[in-house]
Amino acid sequence: MPLSVPQATVTEDKNRFRVLITGRRFGKTHLCIREICKAAARKPGSINWAICPSYRMAKQIWWIQICSKLSDLRWIKSKNEAELTIMLKNGSIIALKGADNWDSLRGVGLDFVVIDEFQDVPRQAWTEVIRPTLSDKKGRALFCGTPKGVGSWSHKLFTQAIHEPDWNAWQFTTIEGGNVAQDEIDSARRDLDDKTFAQEYLATFNTYSGVVYYNFDYKGTVKPCEDPHTGIIHIGQDFNYSPQCCVIAQVTNDAIHVFDEIHMLTSSTEEVAKEVRARYPQSKVIVYPDPSGKQRKASAGGKTDFSILHNAGFELKARNVHTPIRDRVNAVNARLLSADGKRKLYVDPKCKHTVESLMRLTYTEGTSQIAKNSGLDHASDALGYLVDYLYPIKKKYSTTEEPQQWSFGTKKRW
């Protein structure tokens, strides 16, 4: 399995604990799969885990890839898809786990563990559960992820790894991974704002302080929408009992212009739907709601928020699961001002709640957590669901074809 020079630098390192921070599409999963299989192959009878932020991620991203590679090598003795466990012919076990129920990971002695996208794994999962599983066997660990801000536990672990004995750490950009062409990097620079581009592609840790939507500029963002086209209206919706928040926008020429908003205290989804219809009786309405509304019972009759909106005649577009908050924030900041200096998100001055949310919402001091107790987050959350669905930060890139065979310096196969 050929490696890029940065990947080889990591895999050849002999330290017990390794921390890798990279830009998007560097090839982290490719490297992680290789490392866990190498560990299982070189120590017969060993127990090796790959831990992802969620069980779903482990199954969707890891399972097919690792089974395909090990099948090609004919190393598999048996596998259990229900448990996401593979036994090799040398007696080693590879198991995929999710950190969404991290307390259940206790009690097993591990020889090797990979923590993929570790910035989204709770710190307590490592300190209270995973680290103790490595003690009796003096097991090794590889952390792989993308930056999540100065002050986050991933940043603290990275800086610790630079100085601690038997630890090592690296930062590599997307382009250094060799999987994404330069023209794609240039395209991302046009689509993203400077801060997001630096974090997602240059693998830099940003300082989270001050306002969340740092690319908001009153003169540049707040513009009247004199004659909005209401044949089709796009609505971002955040579900709450108080307030219920909607932003209402037109989307034309790759730009979003918010021209109306709904902010209703002690209200319901039914009342919001009626208000939308009262204001725009002839419009085709497309709603981009909070994904939690698919399950949330919002009426005495057991209807969900989604079913209420659907019954009102609205078209719904929502992700199956929540996009990470930072990705929604980055998507909005990228629309407010891209790295090449273009603004593609505007707000009418009459949308006072939306303007105030974008202008005043801040991070809790000394953390990368948004200050939710301010009550300013609802309108920008509603806007974030719309922006993230239409113009998400994460994109799929064509990558170089991965090889079909691995080699760990030995011709032996089981």
C-alpha cells in the first residue's frame, strides 16, 4: 500500500503515542486502516480497535474498506458485521467501535487503538476509558483528525504530544497528502473564508474568541431586498418552543438574500406554518429544518415537526443527522465572505433578529463552545441549516486510485 512522504513519516515513527493533524482529504483513513492492519499482522493474537466518533461512522466509512482490503489479502478467518469485528488467521482481532457510547468501551486490554477524527471524540472517552485499556499490555495509540480550535482538547493533546517523551505529533496540509489536485484547492479557496480555509485545508488551529460569525460586516452584509422573488422561497428553521425561528430567503445567482424572518415566542410549529402561508400564500415553500424535527413530537396528536411542515404543503430538505456545529458556522462564514473576497450572503435590515445574531453571537470565553445562554443563537442556527444544506463545507473530491495490495515488508500471508 504505497504511502505519501508525510504518511510514511507517521507510519515509520516508533513512538508509542502518535497524533496526526491534517487538512481534509489528506488520506487519514487510508493511513489508519493500514496501521491497524499492520499492528494486527505483526502481533498474532492481539486485540486492535478503531474508534470513530459514532458507531454509524465506523460502519459507513471503515467497515467496507477494511473488509475489502483484508479479503484481498486473504487474511480473514471470520467476521461479524453485527459486531463490526474481524478475526484474522493469525488469531488477531480488529474491531470497530463508536465513541457515542464510550462508557461501554471499558474492560478490554488493547494492543493497539486508532482514534479517527479524534477531535469529535469526548475527552473523557480517552482519559477515563481508552487510555486505561492500553496499560496492562502497554498498548499503542494513533490519533488522527482535523483541527478544532485553540483550547480544544484535541489541540491540548497535540501540543502535549510535541513535548512528552514517547509521543510525537505532526501537521500536514491537504495538498501534502497528494490526494487532492491543486485546482481543487484553489476552488476551495474561492468557496471558503480565510479562517475556514486555513483550518480545513492548511490544518491550522484557529483561536476561537470574540464573535462567531467573524465575517459579518454590517455595511457589506446588511442590504435591503427591494423586490424579493417570492415564487419560490427558501426557509431555514430552528425548532424551539420559545422562540420558534425562521429565516426566509431567495436564492439567485449563487447568492442568498434573507428578506424576512419569523420570531415567535411560546409558539408551535403549526402556528409558524400558518404564519408562513399567511405571508406567502402563492409561494412554493422549501424548508431546511433542524434535523431533530424528524423525531421531535410537536403536537398532542403525536405529529413530528417534519410531518406538520409536510402536511402544510412545504417541501423539506434536511440532512439525516446534524452537521457538526463548526461546519455549519464555517459554511455561513464562507458565504459572508469567501477567501477570494466575495460576499454571497445578505440580510435585509428589517430582519433584526438575524442581524443581531450574526453580529453579536460569541464563543464562551476560553473555549470553542458557542455561548448558547445568550439567546442569540436561534436565528443564526436557522440560517445555518439552510446554508449548510445548499452550500456545505464538506465536499467530495475525486482522488487517486488506491492500490489493491498492501505490504508490510514481508511476503508471508496466512
